[in-house]
Amino acid sequence: MELVDLKCPNCSAPLRIGRSATSTVCEYCGSSFSLQAGAASGVAVAAVARAADDTRRQLDGVSRAVDALRQVAKDLEETAGVFRR
């Protein structure tokens, strides 16, 4: 039986699902999942979509941090200018 390696959507533990499986249970958190034909592919697509969303959120956070650092640098330059006069 060919296996598909995926992650549990509840705890991110590895799930090993046979391509013809109709259900599976996460060995780590005990979550059970009913699968339809081809569901392993759908689960993989959903996992990739979640990872993409997580990456977008992380990039948004990095962007906000960069903006904050730029503001700090600007404020420091203005403060330094006051002392140079």
C-alpha cells in the first residue's frame, strides 16, 4: 500500500494515510478523520493552504516590525539633530 505523509490539522503531528484509506486517527492527539476517495490529496492541498496563510501572517508581522524600526531610526535621527545644533 502506498502511503501519503501529511500533518494532522489539529496538532501538526505526522499522519500516514494510505491512498485507499477511508479514515485515519492521529497517533498523537487522537483526532479521527473520515476520508473520501482522493482525500489525501485534498488534505495535502489544505495543509499547503494553511502553511501559505501562516507564512503570509508571519510576513505581515515582519513588515510591521520593519516599519516600526524605520520609525525608530527616523526618531533617532531627529533627536540626534537636536543635539548637533
